[in-house]
Amino acid sequence: MSVYVGNLAYQVTQEDLTQVFAEYGSVKRVQIPTDRETGRVRGFAFVEMSSDEEETAAIEALDGAEWMGRGLKVNKAKPKESRSGGGYGGGRGRY
């Protein structure tokens, strides 16, 4: 399981997030998605920690906290939904 971190400043780095979350335990991985076209950070990230207890401590401490001038939104990441690919118009009624 990982932690979703939203409302991030666009200049945030993996090192920044690792430093902040390391206060609550061992950080295994940080992912900061970027826009495919512009390469710009999309304003959210995923942080994976060593245990559920560490993730819970980080969520409780950081959700709503102000960091880099922004109010963070921190919670358990939801599993990625599968996207149906192609076919018949994506259910829009016309084929």
C-alpha cells in the first residue's frame, strides 16, 4: 500500500518528500507523476513506506499540514482503476 499526497507545490522533488516522510519511518519509494506533454509535475505524488503503521503516522501528521505554502492532502492511495482500451467509442452511445 502507498500514501497519496495531493496539492503539492510544482517545484517539489523526490528528495523533499523523502525528507518529510522519513520523520515517520522508512521511505521505500517516492513517485511524482509528470505531465506527458510538458514534463511538469502534476501536483501529487505517491509515497511507499516500510509498514502500515508508518504510513498511518505520516497520514495523521501531514494531512492538512501546510508545506511549501500549500495545504497537503494526504491519505491512503486507492488502487488504480483499470481503463478499458479502445473498441466501440467508450460507451458513448455511437459505434
